[in-house]
Amino acid sequence: MNDIYTWIGIGLVVFSSVAGDVLLSKAMKQVGDVAVLRRRMGVMKVVARVVSNSNFLFGLLTMTISFYSLLYGLSWGDLSLVAPAAASLTFVGNAVAARIFLHEKVDTRRWIAALLVAGGVALMAV
Amino acid sequence: MTLRRYLVLAGVTFFASSGDSLLSYGMKQVGPVSVQHLPSMILAFLNPWVALGILLLLGFFACYTSALSWADLTYVLPATSVGYVLVAVIARFVLHEHIPTTRWLGILLISAGVGFVASGPSRTDMRHPNGLPKSIPEASEEPALLAGVGSSRAES
């Protein structure tokens, strides 16, 4: 039963992480390069600009769900399985989601990276 | 890519792997958390290792959002996945978890993926070449700064 609980936890982490990563990435692109903004506006205005972005807030919410799912998964399974399996599957999901929702150019180089990571996850789950 | 940006990516890697490791160590002390007893998950925060792990993960979040402001999501994630190797080393030598050969091979494949993506461009959506959205006007008094941002992106 522990295996089932572990993989349910991993599944929850992956789904909420992909949603959170895409929302956060979209938010930070809307905010702009924080290093450039910090020099121009100061830290507090940059922080205010980030936390008032609705995509950031929704991203934070889904990341929180992802965090609790990770705690749940870690309490059942080994760190060396749960952490890399969840994060790597998230990476593959993100490659698809980033292409669809963020219009990133996921080229051959990035797909090869995705397949290598997916292969790595398969080996780790054996 | 500038040195500062490499340091931000290194920060993502370091804070994520050390934070996860401390969380795991703390949660093993807390014991299994079941869906029927969710309040016990809140009590887990009182464990010092869990609390320290959360602090480190806050550091991760700051570096991560900073990186996402100038690089693609599909660049940041794999470029920082070298942290899996760190996690495995910490899990093996600090937490004394047994890691079978197949899992080490998996970690090697993930590391190879890092090499592929890290040698490519950090951003492919070039609609805002100065790193700022259209809502923020160009700063004419800082031409050198903006030129620096643009050129570093072109190099990467």
C-alpha cells in the first residue's frame, strides 16, 4: 500500500507543479527582468509588482498544493525516489505545457533533454 | 549569460536540494502523515529540520522566480536539475538510504539532459528583447545597462 500512496503523492505533485510553474513563469515574464527593475525601481516596488500579479498568486496557490503533496509523498517514500521522480515528470509535463501556454520554442535540443530525463525517471522507478 | 545569472541558477539548485533533504530528514522523524489526520501535517512544521527545510525552500523560491524573469521555463528546470545528483549523494551519505544501480543510471540520464539544454539559448520568446514588458518604458538614462542585458541574452 505504501507504493500506491507514494505514487498518488507523486501524481499530485506533478499536476500541481506543472500548473504552478507555468503560471509563475507567465507572471515573471509579465513582471520583467527583476535585476533591471530593481536597479530602476528599488526592491520594494519590484516585490509589490510581483505579488500584485494575479498569475503569480494563482501560481503560488498551486505551488502550495504541490508542496503539501510533496510532504505527503515524502512521509511514505524515499527521498531519492519521490523528489527526482516528481520533479522529473514535472519537467516533461512542463515541456508540453510551456510550448502550448507560454509559446516557448521547445526545439530538438530541449526534447532530447526531456526524453533523457523521462528515461532517467523510468530507470529510477524500477 | 552573466556570472550573476549563473549564481542565481546555482542558488536554485543548492536551495532546492538542501531544502528537500532537510524536509525528508524531518518528515522521517515526524512519521507517516495520513489523509485522515491532516492536522498532524501542520504539527510537522514544529520539527526544526522541517522548519529549516522550509526556510531553504523560500530561498529556492526567490532564486527561481528571479531566473524565470529572464529565462524560459524549459531552460530553468533542466539547467537546475543537476540538483538530483546532489539529492542522491545527500540521500546516500547523510540519510543513509540505499540507492540501487538502476537509480544511479537514471540520475546519470537526467544529468545528460542538463548538458543538452544548458548549451542552448536561455530564452526563445524574444518579444521583449530588453527583458521588460511593453508596459515599462525604455530607460534612456541607462543605455549601457540595457545594452548589457540584450547582449548577454544574445550570447546565451
